Amino acid sequence: MSEFYGIKVEDIFKSMTDRFRPEGAANITTTFGYSIKNIGSWKLTIANGTMALKTTDDLSGCDVVLDTDGETFVGLNIGKVDAMSAFTSRKLKVQGDFNTFGLTSRMFQKYMTPGQETRQEQELITLKKTISVKQRFATGPVFGKFLKGLKEKKILAIKCPECGRLQSPPRETCAICRVKNEEWVEIGPKGEMRMMEYCYYASPDPLTGETRETPYGAIGILLDGCKDEEVFWHLLRPDQLNDVKMGSVFKGKVRHGTRLRPVWNETRKGNIEDIRYFEIDE
């Protein structure tokens, strides 16, 4: 049987061509495999804004393969089943990077049950407004000194007197030794890329409600003068994300150990945005 919740597994695959969004698959080249227990197997190939889908018993060569049963697969597509719950309960297995399957949400419109596609989508109306709150929040002397340093193009860290750990942004007390920190050290401003998170969540600014353009790269930089896990978190220059392959494999110039430098705002106000982002130090 291939029908669950009144929907056939085959119908979901047949609808993928009509639901495909080329703009959501731009600059992406990867192959997805679907193995639906007792029903069949499909291979989906995405290549820079195009797609090809075929039924096949050979899923070798796929970058990532989803293995599940028909009821779970249909439930995932119509919102009846939560992906993480299915994954942890072993009803859904993934060979390869689990997060890679998340890319399909931007490549395909949501599957609509028969008759549902005729309903008119509700228009989303937004009102952009800067919120004015009649309150002031002090950063405190330690973090305040760090922000003042940014106005002078300096990145400051504070050093633990016991373990010697450098913390930037600084904190008054070492979280490990639980002793007061008082020694200041200037670090960077250049450093090496140690880790990067490829972010798709358009996190809203709590004060203005504006959202950051996605995707963006949140990077951990080991600034000159620091060691081990003493990374400084900021953003990578947006256009340099184009050097990164979607998924778990880095193929561009931006990788572990890449030298980076900060790009400063001409007008600095003493906040974290005084550094616009970090870019490759060529």
C-alpha cells in the first residue's frame, strides 16, 4: 500500500516538478536519494537551478539518502509528522548530512493536498517601525571599555589571572576559574578562521524588528594573540560565501586556517557593528 492520510507517496514525487523553485536551488549541486520502504526508490539531482527526478533501485552516488516508510514520508510532507521526532525514534534514517535535506525546503513549495491548492494564500502585511523604549540599559564598565575600544579600531580581551584565558568580548569573571578579571590585552585585529555556521535563520533585531539577509556566515576567528578555543565570533563578508559548497564540504577559499581581517565602519559608534564583517586577508 502506498496511500497514507489519503495521499499516495507517488503523487508527492509527481508534484515535485510543479513545486520546484529554481531560484531556491541556485548555486546548489547535490543529489538526494529517497528510499521508501516497500514502495520504491527515487533519485533527485539538483544542478544550479535545475532538477531531475527518476525512479531507480540504485542510490549509489547520492550525497545524502533518506530512508523511511510511506506513512512517515507522507506525514513529513503534509505537516503531520515532525522530522526530528521521526529521526530520534528511528522512523527516519539519513545517510549523510541530516541538515542537507533542509535545503529542499527552499527548493520546493510546500506540498498541498488535493483541493487545498485552490485556496487563496493569506496576504502577509508587515509594518516596519522602530520601537522607542523609554529605558536605558548600561553595559557596565568592562563591556563598555570593550565597545569604546572598537571606536578606536581596537579589539580588546580580558585575561584570567589564574588560567590565562583571553575572553573577547570580555567578562568581569572567568566562567571556569570564577575569579575576577582585570588585565586587559589588545588582540588581532587579524586572525584565522576556525569554524563557520552557514545560517539560514533570518534572526530579527529585537530593537528594530529588521531581519538579517540570509544565508550568512557566522564565524569563529582565532585572532592574533589568542590560542585554543579563544575565538571571536562575528560575520563573514556576504559575497565570500559564494566560495562555499552547500552541504558539509568546503571547496572555496574560506576554510579552517584562512587568514581574515576586519572591515571597519567609517563612522563608529561604540557597538559591535563598528566591525561590518571579516573578509579574506589577501
